[in-house]
Amino acid sequence: MKVPFIDLKRFEDGFIDRWESKVRELSINTSFIGGQEVAVLEEKLSEYLDISHVVTCSNGTDAIQIALRAVGVENDDLVLIPDVTFWATFEAVINVGAKPITIDVDKSSGGVDIETFFKAAKEFKPKAAILAHLYGWATPYLNDIRKFCIENSIYLIEDGAQCFGTNYFGESIYKNAQIATTSFYPAKVLGAAGDGGAIFTNNYELSEIARKLTNHGRDEHYGHGYVGWNSRLDALQAAYLNISLDYIDSRIESRRSTCSIYENYLKDKNIHHIKPNQDFEENGYTNLCIIEDHKLKSKIEQGFKELGIGYGNIYPGAMSDQNGATNKIHAFCGIGNSKVFCKSVFNLPVFPYMKNEEIEFTINSLDKLVP
Ligand SMILES: *Cc1c(COP(=O)(O)O)cnc(C)c1O
């Protein structure tokens, strides 16, 4: 049996028919940019996530850039970012002309180390900070960091590309952010049929600036108040997302169920399994194991390869270690935990509608490989 790390082809009955007839309808009407589908999507997301303002855009990286610019980050401003995240978080800061300061990881949660974060904020007085909520949850200190940032006039942008559907203290995690972003890359929890992204905020002024920035800084059709981007979500992507939203609860439920089976199994195992603290209800985006015994990690990975079981290493290298970070990074704060963490990270396969046999096969195989 082969078990992919991720399989996006397990569509619900009727999904492809609905998508096909939508493509036909939008094509016949040449509704390609903006229009009803995009407006409906923003409304649905606002309701589903309980956030006042939703601004869709072309992808999750643009969403971070737009959020940074919306809060006023520009040339040479300092921005704290986690040292463990997807490269887009780093890129976004550079692409708006600002300077990233990376913050070491807290090895117990995969989030930023809070003491290092506070220390760096006091030392560097950054204009903004970004947190990346990886794996389907976030740092257990999220509320402390939110509060600290407000008290210290630091704009906090929450890169929520991996936490669509995650709840924090029983509410959508995006709800109490100053400004949060997400990605609709197909492999994310809510994925499009291509690229897409969104910015979430309850602040009307920020949402208005963000909206203009996604559309050439337009105040009116040929009046431009800002230098922005062409970062509009197209109608076909919005339509695909609108259909997908009808199934999102069952997809998330299926992911959560797989994650909890892994969790139960890994409790008794000789592998350090990281799970969110109790304030979170995870979305089941991925599973996270830390295997600091690198010989054992290689043995498992080799064994999985031979058996045809997919696995992930999210992420195998810290931001401060990327070749592209040379000369771009303003400072690295911490003691290098991020390097150890990234070398030890291992993820079991998780995706919606994984079959029981696939989960069992994965677990049984792991059982044979781990002493
Ligand atoms: C996917 C991802 C992004 C980038 O999203 P794109 O839509 O691919 O641009 C940014 N940050 C994190 C944490 C991500 O996982």
C-alpha cells in the first residue's frame, strides 16, 4: 500500500460537477475579475471566521506584504519574525523594504520563544512583528504577545496561512488579531484551484488601505492614492473557494480525527510528539514530531521511502540559515534552537478523507521502525 503525504484528489461526491458548471457559467459570462463570486466569498469568510473585514488577494505572500504596508511598514523599518516559518514570511518583509530580525523557536511548541521575543522587542523597538501560526495551532503565549504588542505600539501581523479553521479559546484564531493573513494555496486547509490569499481585520481603516493596495492603490478607477500591487483574487478562484467552503467542516473534521489517532498512538512512543496546548482546537493541518535522535529519524525516513509512505519536514532549515538571508537579515535573536528544531522535524501524512487502512499502515510501519 502507498500512502501519500498529501492527496488533494479526494473530492466529495458532486464537487467536480459543481465546479465544472461554475467554470462554464463564469466563462460564458466572462466574469473573470472581481464581481459576485469574490464579494460572496468575502462575506462568507467574514461570517465563518467572525471577522468584520475580509480582503481577498492573489496569494498568501502578497497578503503578508499588504498587511505590512497597511500598518505602515516601509523602508528600513524593523520587523520581528520567527526563525522557523515558511520563507514567504521572510520574503514579505524584504519585499516591502523593511529589515527582518529573526526570533528563535520555542522547541516545546514550534512557536517563537517568548522571552527572546520580548527582549528583542525592547532592544530593537520594531515597527511591527509577524507571528507564523504553523502546523495548525500557535504559540501558547499568543494572548500575551498580542497584549504586549498593543501596549508597546508594535503592529502584530499574524501569518495564518496554516491555521484556517483553528480555534483559540473557542473562537476563530484570526478574530482577535490586529491583522491576520491566510493563503489559499491548494495544499492549505482551505485551498483554491490555484493561488489565492486573504487579509483579515476588525479595523475598518486597515481593511480599506489593504483593499486599495491589492488593486493598484486605487481610490477611484484612475485615481491612485498608494503604490500598491495587482493582487486581486480572480473570480474562478473565488468560485472554487465558495464551493469548497460548503465542505470545509467535514474536511477539517477528517483532518482532526487523523491527528487525534496519531496523538493517541504517539503517547506511548519513544518519539517527541508536539501537540497544541489546551487553549487551541487545531485544524489538523499537519502532525508534528521532533526526533532529535537523527539516526532514528533517518531510519524512519528511509523505511517510509521503501514502504511508499510520504512524510514531511516542515521546515528543514531555519530562516537565518537560508542562503537568501545573507546580508538581508538585520539580527538573529536566540541561542540557535531553531537550527536543532529544523533538523529534527518530522511530519506524518495528514489530509482530508485519509482512509483508516492508510492511517493504520502508517502507524504499523512506524511501530516496526521505532524501538
Ligand atoms: C503557504 C504559506 C505562505 C505563503 O502562501 P502563498 O499563498 O504560497 O504565497 C506564507 N506563510 C506560511 C506560514 C505558509 O505556510
